Amino acid sequence: MSQFVIVYLGGGEPSSPEEGEQNFAKYMEWLSSLGSAAVSPANPLKNSSTVNPDGSVTVGTTGMSGYTIIEAESMDSALEIAKACPFIDTGGSLEVSELLEMPGQK
């Protein structure tokens, strides 16, 4: 079975604390439904910066808000899992990439 990274991009802020709680509950329900396929669930990111080729640093330039690592049989299976994620209901998008094992690592 392969591992895939689901990267959370964008997404709108909830209009109220109640909406935020509802969104979070839906997200946690989705993660729970993945069972053991969720290898590294719910990894939020903050305070992002980019190191540029010239060594300079640009603060706050990424659209990534977090990631989840899952196991799935194929890219198609991983995409189906991602399509069920309620994050997309907040106006965000999901980027799905297969993780490759580097030679000599393990």
C-alpha cells in the first residue's frame, strides 16, 4: 500500500464560533472514518516562510494550511478519500501527492 500526502490549501474562515465548531466536528468525523489509513492525520501549519534561491526569506507566502498523510491502494483511491474531506466545503482545495521512498532510507 502506498502513502499519500493531502495538502490543505486556502479555505475560508468560519463566520462564527459555532460554524467553526461544526466544521471541526465534520473534519474530525472524516478523519475518524479513515481508521488506520490515516497515518499522520491533522497536521496544521502556521507562521510559514519561504527560503528563496538567493538565500533571502519571504515571510507568510504559502497557501498551505496543513497536511494529512494517508495510506491508499492507488492515486485514484487517495483522490476519492480526499474528495470526501469536508475541508473543501470551506472553499479550500486539496493537493494529493504520492510519497516516494528515497533510496537508502528505511
